[in-house]
Amino acid sequence: MQYKENLKEAKERMKAWWDHEIIDRPVNCYYIPKKRGKMGAYLDMVGEDWFLAQNPDGIEEALDGFEKRAAFAFFGGEAIPSYFPNYGPGIVAAIFGVEPKYGASTVWFSRPTEPNEIIEILESVKLNQNNEWYSRLLRITEYAAKRAGKNYQISQSDFGGVLDILSSFLGPTKLILTMRKSPEIIDTCRAIILEKLLKVYDDLQTIIERYGDGCNCWLNVWCPKRWYAIQCDFSAMLNPKWFKRFALPDIVTQAEHMDYAIYHLDGPDALIHLDDLLEIPSITGIQWVPGAGKSPMGSNTWMPLYKKIQMAGKNIVIDTSPEMVQSLYKNLDPKGLFVRTFYRSEYIANIFLPSFMGGKDGKLIHDAINWLKEQGKNKITKEELDNFLNNKKIEINNKFKKELYMEINSAMLEKKYF
């Protein structure tokens, strides 16, 4: 089944995006449910499909669900249908013998180990058919890639960062203490983990390329060549000196192993490492995730940071809410800018889409919100919406009026508008 129109054109634009170029217009990625309440493959895109994490060998049922949801989704712009086998962040730890524990819409990896035992455990791991999780990843990837063909992409799973995987064994405290007391143990462990992580990546991508077209991972940004979203969430616990000593070399090796690489910079405590990351030529771009309780991705709060990343010649990946899209394209260089969002309906999409996509730049909703703010209100009633539309001399039917009402209040309630 063909899930997306104009797939060839979208892939051509993405090819240019990776090289920091534009063909005919900037790239723009969005999703719309074809039926009310059907979020389609959007949930898969943001990693909210936890079926495989709970049913590790249930790839057939997982793809049944994905294909059903994808049929109810409109993949707009450079949104390219892709299935992400989600076993949780850091599944390579399972290949090393850590048993995944699913709970509360995430997966936990923990196998408490003493520093003097860790090297022997890691060295004993073999990547062969006797390795339960390695063989499982090969098997489900083979089935998925063959079934998907060129109708949709199969993504790489979420491997986790080298130090993140090591922390699954030692825990944060022991990992830090071992860095201080026995750095040679950490160096040996890093080398073992990195070598096997890259082999797993290559083995899985070779399978994907046998049946499909291109490369993807949990970040869901399609690429014609090999790439990955590199991360080291543990870096939030490291000062700049220790980041350069224990984390950055592996990040560089991973990036140089790929044709392209996006670094997943997660949380405010990791921001101190941005300058070091921007100096790495093999890192193509940055995805900045502010973390809970902070201004959301795409807000004006982060505009200076986005501009700094762009000044370094790096691409940017931003997942944001509809009302922030227009400002991002207005204030940032569209070259290398990948903005992704979700619209509740086609009508709302046409209001919010950038003008270069045939939309109206969100002007109607922005005007409504400014009108409310002038009156000191943080929500709109249906009567007030009627008054606003009458003042604007705009006539819309009740169905669209209800959607507009919901969208305005959603933006005001969550304080996403700036």
C-alpha cells in the first residue's frame, strides 16, 4: 500500500537538506489524521508505540498495527512513513545481558555490577545467533524490512549512548567513581561497547538496505545514506573536562562511522557541551530537547541557541506545536531546518502551514490569541469566537468553528503561544 503521495519529491528535498541545501522550498514535516481522533503513525513517530517493548517477538502484530494507523494518517511535506521498532532507549544493553523491564510507558535497563567484574562480562558477549537479543533484532528487522519493501521505511532501534549502556551495569554513582579511581576500566568498557554497537548498527542497516530505500532511526528523519541520532544522556552528569575525556571521543567515532549524524542534546544540564559538539565536523546537526518544565522546543526562548547552532553550519531538528512553526521559518535560516508538527485536521493545517506550503502562516489563530490577550483573557468562549469572527468578517461552518475553538484554547491553555 502506498502511504504517501509525492514520496519521490519528498526524498529529493531530504537529500538536499542533509547537505544544507534547498531545491525548491524549505523542508517541512507534518501529520494530519484522516479521521477525527485517529492520530495515525504520529504516535509511532514520537516513540509512543510500546507494543514491541511488551511483546518482543510480536513484529507481525506490531506491523499490523502500524499499517492500520498509517492508513489513517496524512504524511505532509517531508513526513516519510517509517516504522520504529521501539524496545526502549538503550536496547544494546540487552545484547550485553541486561534484561529490559517495561513499565510506565518506558523501558528500564539495570544489571548491578561491580567495576572489577564489568570487563569480563562485556568481553564474554558474542554477536551470534546464541545471543538472544542480537538474534532477535536481526530477525525482526529482516521480517519488517522485507514486509515494508519500499512502501515505508524501517528504522533502526534506539541503541542508547556508550556511557548510557555502561551505566546500566555500574549505575551513575559507581560509573563516576570508577572514572575517577580506575579510568582504564572505563576506557576498556567503552571500547568493547562501541565496537559491538557499531557492528549491530551495520548488520541491521545492511538488512534494511536489502529491501528498502534509505536509512532512519528513532528520531525519524529519512536519509538516503547511513546516519544515526547519536546521544549520551549521561553527559548531563559530566563536567566539560570529563565529557571531553570519556564521552566525546566515542561520539566522534560514531559520527565518523556514518555518512551523516545528528546529535540528540537532551536536557539543560547537557547544554554546557554544545560548543564542543559544534566543533565536530562529522556531526551534521543538533536536536535540542529542553526537558520537562522548560520552554518547549521551537519557542522564542531557544531562538538564540538555534541561531548559534546554525552559525556553526549545523542542521537543526525541531519538534514543535503548530503555532510556533511560522516563527521558526521567519527567524531562522531555512537551510538545514527540519520542523515537524501535528495538526488535528486539514482545516487547521491550512491555517497554520507556512505560505511556502500553501498555508496562511497561522495568522487567523495568532490574531485571535492577540485579541484575547488584549482583553486579559487566557481562553476563548464560543460566543467570543463568534464576535471575533464577525469583527474579522469571516464566515465558517460550525464544524470548522469547533476546530478553531479547540485550537485557540489549546494554545492558550498550554501557554505554547509566544
